[in-house]
Amino acid sequence: MAPADDSSPPESGPAQERLALRRLFEERLSQLPADSRTRLASQVGDPELQALCFDPLPNVARALVDNHRFGLVHARLLAAHHSHPTGLAALQKKDVFLRDPEVQRMLLRNVQTPQVLLQRIFAQRRLIELFQIAVGRELPEKNKMASREALRARWHQAASEEKVDTLIRTEGRLLAHLIGLALDQKSASLFCHRTVISLLLVQNLARWAGTPPSVLAHLLKQAVVKNQPQVRMLILRHPNLPAHARAGTES
């Protein structure tokens, strides 16, 4: 006898719950006047409290956050489904909401999330996390652009160890978002104590205008470069390559 098929998708339960909540809002709550919905949002409990997270009015969103029953479950729904920047900004009234990874994820995916919330989320992230956000496919372009700006700002503030670690972990892909910036002297010194085995990292550094002379000279000494004449030529053409390093290749 064949076993029962219980391979339903893990998201089917939550998806059905969200659909039911949306129907509750659209079929019943949305028919109420705006003032009534705002007043209701500050007083009700679930399921109406969750259903009102689908309301597009910012006044309703602000009233929801002020409701003493409003918690993380509601904050996640509001972050995912509310469609007005002013209403979403109400989530910053309580730090616990913006510290929640799921609330952050929903806000990053919401095209209406205001700049002030994006900046607060990005301020908590390391370089590697900002890079992953900047190249991710789930975010709307507006939020990805904001993440790239945050990445560039973070580059100025990050410790040298973090810069070098991120540079190596991303194999230099990070540099595509750092045009016009440079690698500081301490970071360059730390990098020059590393053995480079990634050809892609070498190529990205060879194409980046901000690569310091000491790093370029270090790359020329790496085995992965010595076996790749075309990559070697890329480094030799870099305007920052010191004369002594270029002379050493011609001797």
C-alpha cells in the first residue's frame, strides 16, 4: 500500500494564513471608514490586529504600532505588506522590531521602505553582509542602490582587518562597488602578508584604480600570477605599479 502523500510545501500553512488575513481585511475591515480603522487598530487583538497590517493607510500603521498587543508577528507582517513609507517608519518606535532579522529582511524587500529605516538596518551590517545585499536578487533596485551607498560609506569606517577579509572572501568582486575609493596603507600592509591563490582576486585588483603600489608588487610575486602571462600584463599596465617592480620583471 502506497504511503500517504504528506509532501506539502512547508510554506503552504503560513501562506494560507496570510491569505486568510488579507481576505479578512479586504472583505470586512477595508469597508470601514478610515477613521474607524485607525481607532480599531489601536485597540483590537488578533486576528483583526494582524489583518490590519495589510491596510495601506499610514495612520492605521502608526496606530497598530502603538497598540500594546503589537509584537514581532505583527511587525513582520507590516514590514512585508504595508505600502506607505510613513507607515513603515513607525516601526522604528521600538528597537526590538528593527533588530529582528525577519523584519529587516521584509523591509529590505519592500520597495516603499524609507531611507531612514534602510540606513538603520545597514548601520548594523558588516562589509560582507552589505556586499551580499548589494548583489542579491530579492531586493528592489532602489534598496540595492541604498545598500551600495552604505557599502561605500562602511568601507571608510571599517577596520583594516575587515577590509582585507572581505576583499579575499569576495575574490575582489567587492571592488566593482568601490570605484573612486582606495585601500588604506594598513590594509595594504595586511594584504601583503597573505598568499594569493585566487586568479579572480588578482584580476579584480589589477583592474581597480585604487589598488596601492605595494599590493600590485605583491601580486607579481604570487605563483598564480607567474603562470598567467595575460594577468601579469594586466598588473604591469596598472598606473600604480612602482617602477622597481616593473624593472624587476624586465631583468
